[in-house]
Amino acid sequence: MENPPGASNVVHTHPHCFLSGVYHVAAEPDAGAPFFLDPRPAAVVMPPPLTAPNLWTFEKVPYPRGRAV
């Protein structure tokens, strides 16, 4: 799939997949970074108060050209 400049993708899942990821052939230096969420509904029922990154937060993953994430 190729996105045009300025495009984005919505949060989605890949049902019945053991592993999925992102591979960027080329990206501008100021391109956004992908992030990964826990898709299980129970993971967001009662989120704890968050003051620092932990097991319940997500981090954006930088992707240099040619790197699989």
C-alpha cells in the first residue's frame, strides 16, 4: 500500500495474525511515527492514571528508511 503525501491511517487490527508490522521504503524526515496499541477491549476499560511511560502506555516508534518495525 502506498500513501500519498500528508496521508494517515486509522487505528486498526489484523485479526487472526500472529505478527504484523510496518516497512517504510522511504519517508520524509518530518514524517510521523507509527504507534502500536493493545487492541483488547479489557485493556481500556479502567485505565490507571498515567504519569510516565509504563506497560499501559504506548510509544511512537521512529522508522528510518529501510527498517522494518
